[in-house]
Amino acid sequence: MVNQLLTAAMVHVFALAGFLAGIATLWAISRACRAARAGLRWCWRQITQHHSTTIGDLP
């Protein structure tokens, strides 16, 4: 009986740990995507600002 309770408790602990690891992974992916999107916006701003400042310099 004690062995069954210990096994059930271990299963629940491992299930909770797996669930929390999954949530942490999704959060990390979300942060990485947000950072990548911010980097792409920065690049786009650099390109458009450079383009808008040099377009009038053309002969």
C-alpha cells in the first residue's frame, strides 16, 4: 500500500515537473520570438532611414 502511494506521488511530481518545464519552454520561445521581432524592426528602421536620407542625393 505504501509502495503504491509512493509511486502515485512520484508520478504526480514528475507530471508537475514536466508541465512546468513545458511552460518554461514555451515562455522562452515566446521571449526569443519577441527579441527576434524587435531585432528585425530595428534592421528595417535602419534600412528605411538610410534609404530616406540617401534618396534625395541621387543625381
